[in-house]
Amino acid sequence: MENHYEYEEEYRDTIATVDESGKRVWVYPKKPKGRYHNYRIIVTVALLSLLFSGPFLKIGGQPLLLLNIFERKFIVFGQAFWPQDFFLLAILLVTFFVFVILFTVAFGRVWCGWACPQTLFMEMVFRKIEYLIEGDANKQRKLNQAPWNKEKIIKKGSKQLIFLLISLLIAHTVMAYLIGIDQVLDIVTQPPTQNLSGFLGLLAFTGIFYWVFAYFREQACVAVCPYGRLQSVLLVKESIVVMYDWIRGEPRDKIKKKTEQKSDAGDCIDCKLCVHACPTGIDIRNGTQLECVNCTACMDACDEVMHKIDRPEGLIRYSSHTAIETGQSKLFNARVAGYSVILVALVGFLSFMLISRSDIDINALKVPGTLYEKLEGDTISNLYNIQLINKTFDTKELHLKVLNFDHAVIQQVGFNKIELDSNEKFSGTFFIKIPKSDLPSTKSKIDLGVYSEGDLISDFKVSFLGPVVLKK
């Protein structure tokens, strides 16, 4: 009994993809099939269709999504975000991070198994090709152990060539999200010398993706991905994850021909098909583990066995530790409530900032060290610096106008008009001149409007200094 316990607890000290000497253990997962796998195929087709069509989709003539870190230009759903909008992107990232935390607390690593690009490409694209060319797990093992002959060279060579071509396609897609589809097309249609940096970037991305999906594989989830590490501190007993029903399944007892099963035996017949189907090589019967990505392969494998031995499906299913232990599911708890409140607050604040965001960023202040100047005709003049940034994609011709003083005059210094291209910045100086008789006090507030094509697009206030106004 002691040795059995030690065997069962070994997984806590080691991971399934590394042996005792620290060498990589290559995983040969059994070809998946079943109800949940069919659902995953549908989700994968939808998500990958969106991923590959995304660079071609446009809203108002602009990309659906562009993350150009090189030019510090970001477009999300057709809306531009420039360096001066960095705080909005920071809030967006914090909001997304809190959402991921909340989702993980409630539903574990469902994202990893159903929507993560690493899993989608690895399990639903690259492994599918591997199964098609080399066969199921046992055939793959035999092929790898076989000497290099014509059959092995053809199968291995064709597989790696297809892997490389798909990696090339993924690299072009990722580059399209980073620099735009038009620039990617220019890189592809022109000689490498015309755009050497872009060409080298495509080669680097292709090499990285090929290495990850052809060799590194599940290690990206097990050893690199920080999200997998986070789950150990985020999951609670109420989290919905892929769980083995140990109450129903234990004690395990194999089914043998001409031998009756023990009367007190559980539903688990210790066939280990759940282990053979796992793409990270774990035994889900040991409980939730770091390597589990909630891909449901073990659920389909177990359901198939349960169906064959005429027992209810769901021995391995989406559930929580609390639900299996007590029979009652309690998804909403204090932690979920706390993260929900934070998320709602962040979404509300982000929505307000986006709604109140102006197309033109304006900053105008009195020139430091200046007071006022008294001109002929009893007119008072103040000098201002102004800076404008066009945060749209269109060229804007802007005009300034004082809104709350009818006789006020704006005199621009060194420029006749303000014309800004997309994301262009303008800096200039101007005077505001107001008759002394119109000034209500020594320090007045001036409402300045910024007009484009006759429409008021923004307004702001500046201080105006004047002489002491004697009360009548």
C-alpha cells in the first residue's frame, strides 16, 4: 500500500514530459475523437478563419486590428491609438488581465484548450497533419524507431515541408497584424533587398513558429506560458475545470475476461486511455495539474470507454472539486464577486475615457513669464503657446475662435492656418486681444473653440490677464 501511494504521488515532484535524468520525453497522444473534439473543431474553424481574414477586414477604411509597435501606432476596431493614448491602452490591458483572472477563477484554463493559438495550431492543425501522414500514436512511435528508409524519408520530409509552409503562412499573418497587410504585400512582391528588415522579420517569425510547432510543442504550455503558472494561485475549489470523479471512479479495477469485477469497484477500469489521449502526457486522475490545458481529450476518451462497458458518461467531465465532493456546484464566490466588481469598474472607466476622447489633442497655455500687453485703442493682449495633435486618419484644417467674448480677436504668429496630417503635431504661438471694457475682472476665463470645416470639434479654457478693473 505504501509503494502504491508513493507511485500515485510521483507526479507532484516531476512533470510527464521529462524523465528522471532531465531528458525530454516525447509525447505521442492518441488520435482524439468524440463529442467535445467535434465541438473544438467547429470553434477552431471559426477562430482561425477570423485570424487569417483579420488583416483584410477594415472598418471605415482602417484595419480591424493593427499593433504596429515599430511606429507606435495601434488600431483597435478601426480606432487609432497613438503614443499620447498610451494610458488608454494600459487601461485596456489591465482590464483584459482582470478579465482573464476572473475567467480563470470561474472556468479554469478553458481559454488554453479552446481558444489559445498555440493549442489551436498544435492540436487542431499540426497534429492533424501528423496523424494524416504518419498515423496514430503507435505508428508514429514505430516510424521514429525505424531505420531511415524510403518510406520514412518521404513521410518525415513531406510532414516537415508542410509544417514549414504553414509556419510561413502564420508568420505572414502575424506580420500583417504588426505592420499592416499592404506593407506585407510589398515585402512579398518586391526583392528582399528592397525591404531587408521586413524580409528578415518574416524569416525570423517563420523559424520561430516552425521550431515551436515541430519540436517545442507542449513545452510552450508547460514550461514557458506564464498563464499556466498563474492557474495555481487563481484556481479555487469552486473553479470549473476538467475533473475526474474520484468518488464514482475509485477504487479502480480492471475488467478481465471470465473474471467478475469486485463488488465495491468504481467505474474507472484503469484502461489509461485518458493518459494516452492527453497532449501533455498527464494523468488527470491525479487531479488538476499545471500541465492540463482543459482540452477535453481525456473526457472524450473516457466517455468512449464508459459507453463500451455500459456505464454512464462523465467520469471525467467539466466540474469543480466542490461539486464532485459535495454534489453541489457553487460557481459564484467571494473571489469571483471581488474580481467582478473590479472588472465592471475598469470597463466603466475605460468606456467613459473612450467616449470622451477627442479626435484632436489640444494643449494651450500662456507663455511663461508674460503678463499682458496694453495696445492702442484700449485693447489688452495675452500671448499663448498652443500644441495640437491630430489623432484621426484624415487631414484636418483647423481654426481657433473665442466663444465667450464677441469682440475678441485671435492673431496667429508665424502661421496663417493649421493643417495637420494623420498623427501630425503642430506647435505655435498666438495672441488673444480683447477690449478692456469687455473684461469683467483682472483674471478672466476664455473659452476657445477649435473648428474643422465649420464644425466645432473641441473646446477648452485658458486664463486671460488684464489690468485692474475699477468697479463703477
